[in-house]
Amino acid sequence: MISFKGVHFPKEVILYAVFFYVRYGVSYRDLEEIMKERGVQVDYGTLNRLVINYSPLISDETKNSKRTVATS
């Protein structure tokens, strides 16, 4: 389980921003505008830190939850 303790933004906002950056490959400035359209005021530098901090953790969580496809 990923700990979001002590973070300024809610968990849903962080996950949405990281997912959107990784999935669609937009720039941090574009992502800042997208988040502003959704009512979240966040700086592109903060988005950079969120992606750097949480994308490896999210990746590890998904790898651990995946089933094995085949054994040999």
C-alpha cells in the first residue's frame, strides 16, 4: 500500500496526475493546465516531484498485483 501521509494534495489528485502524465506523455506545463481546468491549482514543479516520487511506487504495486502468465 502506498502511503500518502503528509502530502498536500488528496490521494485521488496525485494518482490522477501521475496516471495522466505517464499514460499520455504530456508536458508538466500542459498537465498543470489540465489540472487547473479540473479545479486543482498545482505548479508544474510540484507535478514533477509527484511523478518522480510516486510513479515508481505505483509501478511496483501493479507489478506485485499482477498474476503470473505462464510458468516454465
